[in-house]
Amino acid sequence: MNRTGDEEVLAEMVTLLPRLRRFALLLTASNADADGLTQTTCERAITRLGSWTPGTSLDRWLFKMAHNLHRNQRRDSANRLRLVQQHGATQEFLADGVGQAEARTELGEVRARMLALPEEQRTVLTLIAIEGLSYQEAAQLLEVPIGTVTSRLARAREALRAATAPLRRELEPA
């Protein structure tokens, strides 16, 4: 790719930052962690720009990279925690201090319930319902069969329906 092409791709990456950040937030459930994941993804993408195939979806490439980085970070964090626990430290010592308070607005309530979903369901729901990927694209990105994507999405939607039922009843006119 020539220098002009690189600049065009970098400009497109900048336009994709809000979507990438939103995806990272739903993966990590933490503003600080989402910012870190977004930054790490961008750094990795810039250094590996030559591995992106022009003509393919840049957003899918970035989402896959973010998902893989997050998965690796979770695994590394679990390994560190295990090592620290083996050496006498407690999990309370490692708490990140992120507050649990959520906004009282309808959007805040739905967001909180979405974040309560298991990560696999939350990731599939985010990719398909928010980012607009097809079932096939999500399956490829997550490296799982399409049937797994379908079942995770169905479970996520049902869990959200059940969790937001009280909220919907509150909002219904009397």
C-alpha cells in the first residue's frame, strides 16, 4: 500500500473510533479499560497495517483485533491473579475500585442489564444488534460456528427481555 493509501486507511480508522470504543466498553464494562483496549487496538492496527487486506471491512478487522486483545488480557489477568493468590495476596487488594453506580435513566438501566449478561452473549449482541454485523461475520470474527452465534444471541435477547420487563411495566401508561 502506498503512503497515500495508508493515510486514507488511518483517516477511516479515526472515523471508526466511536464504534470501536463502544465495542470495547461493552467488552470490558469499564470506561478506563475500554479506553485502554481502544488505544491498544489502534496501536496494534497501525503497526500491523500491512496485514490488513485492502477492500475488506476495516471495522471488522479492528473489532476482531479488539476482541482478541481483550481475550488475551482476560487470560493474562486471570494468570496474574492466580499467581498473586498463590503468594498470599487477596483478591480484595487487587480491586480496581470501579464504582457500581449506574445512571437511573432508561438507557442506563438497559446498559446495566446488558453488562450483566455473560460476556459471550454480550459480545454477540453488540456485534449484531449494535454494530450491524451479520451472523456469519460475527461467527467468523469470534471463530465460532454460526449456530453458536444464533443461540448466544437468542439467550441474550431473552435475558434482556426478562430483565427489562419490570422497567417496561413502569413506563407503560396507567
